[in-house]
Amino acid sequence: MKKTKAVVAVILAALLCGCSSKEEGSSSSSVVESTSTSSSTTVSSSTTSSSSSTTTTSSSTESSSESEPESSEPVTNETFLKGLAGDTILRTDIKQVFVPEGEDASVEKLTEENFSSVLCMGFIYVSKPKGVFRTNLDNADVYDETAMSFSDISDEKDTNYTRLTVGEKMCGMTLTFAETNFARTAEDVQGASGNSFCYGSCTFSGETELTGYISVCKEGNFYNVFEGDVRFVPTEGNIPVVNYKTDPEQVIYHSMNTGADANLVWSNEYGIIKLGNAVEDSSLRSFNIPDDGNYYKCRIVIDNLVYSSSVNMFSTITAKLVSVELL
């Protein structure tokens, strides 16, 4: 009689494994229900064969666990990207994702493994101006003509940046447009201190007054300068600094910009501000700016200040000229 009960228990256990195996692809709720019914049947068939009942229940539980779908981790809003201000880039900051061909380019699927580049909108990394301006015409006492440099300033690398959002103000001007790019520069390099930061562009609105030197280019050259270009080198004023450079250690920083053109040598935080082309824009000719190619001291009012800067290319600054007063 005991042998008969044992045989019955073994047969039931085999039937339960077969049942669980067939239902492995079904929903977890149906597996649980099947397991519960089978377990109660086993117990009522033989209360003395506790070991067989335990084995059957364990087998059914394991099969049930295998059938349950894996729980996925919730997608957080934070990404692995870091900004120049020490901030974390959020998925809601990203407008577009670029990944290797064939990969999922959705923001939710962005990972360090499939990351090529991303475009972010609505913010820019800027720096407050130090207000340092030098020219050979205004600061002859500290100007070294041989080296074309100024002895009282240094080319210090400044890594301090502020993240500014559209609608916010700096230097009395309002940020009205901003885009920022992050990109993988090499398979084994995640980028500089900004963790793959590579480019930023923005627009500030609001009139502001600057003092400096203005010139109308007499003829173009190979530095992307064209005949009629109106160029301005500031020597006094207060506007944001949007400039990104990188060193061999891939640290992103901003520093003084030194240059020379015609009768002027300068060093400041901006370089040249382009105010349009007098050949193409007749309104610029109405300001009666001397067009012999030399630079003349003046006071100007500008609006619609546009910056564009890449860690691998020259930065550009343009603005709309509102008024000019020659000094």
C-alpha cells in the first residue's frame, strides 16, 4: 500500500513539471494559479509523503519564477553627461540624440555605449567678464611690440562657467536663444572637463553700450574676412563671455584673445565683434564709418548679440549696430 502511494506521488510530480513546462510562456498569473491547484491536490493525495509534496511545490515555484517577466529599472531623468558648471544633463534638456546607425536614437535609450552626440536646447555656459582690455594704442606702456603682447596680463586658463537658461539675464542682457552640444570625440575618450561638451551658441537681446575701435575692411583675406566687413574691438563695456578652448589634457577653459589687424593690436575676452557688411547692408553706410581699413576710436550701441563657440574652431560674435559716435 505504501509503495502504491509513493508511485502515485511520483506520477503526480511528473505531471506537475510537465504542466509548468507547457505554461512557461504564459502570463505569471496563470502559472501561479496552476501551481496553487496542483499543490493542494498533492497534499490531499498523500499526507504521509511530505518529501514528495515539498519537491513538487519547489519545482512548481521555480517554474513559476522563470515564467515571470523581468522587472525593468525605471528610467531616471539624469544622464551620464556633465556640464561645464558641474551640472548633470537631464533627459528633458536634450532635443535630439545621435547614435551609431541602427541604434535606438530615443532619449530614453541613451547610454554611454551608444552615445555619439546630443543636442540640448534652452541653456548655455557663460562666464562673467573680468573687464580686462588692452590695445597698443591705449596701453603703450605695457605693450611689447616685438612679441605683440602686453606685460601686465597673463593667458590664465579659467574653467569657471555658469549655466544660464533662456529668459535669464547677465550683464543687463536677456538670453533669448541657446543650444549646447555634447559629442564623443574618440572611442576611448569621453571628452574634457565638461564630459564631451563641444559647442555652444546663443543670443542675447537688449541694447548695451561699448567703447572701442571700429573698422570697415578695405579688402578681404583668407581669414574669412570680406570687403566691407564692419569689425569692432571693445576696450570698455560689460557683456557676457561665451568662449570655449581646450588644452592637450582636454580641459575646457576660456582666456584672453589676442589679435592684430591694420593699425591695432588687442587683447580682451572677446576678440572681434562683427557688426555686418557695409557692402551688403546700406544701413551701415549711413553711419559714415571711415572705410580706409584702419581702426577708429568710437562709442557704439548694439543689440541682438550672438555668440558661437566650439572647442575645436574659432569663436564668433556678431551684433546689430544701433548707433556709432566717433571719439
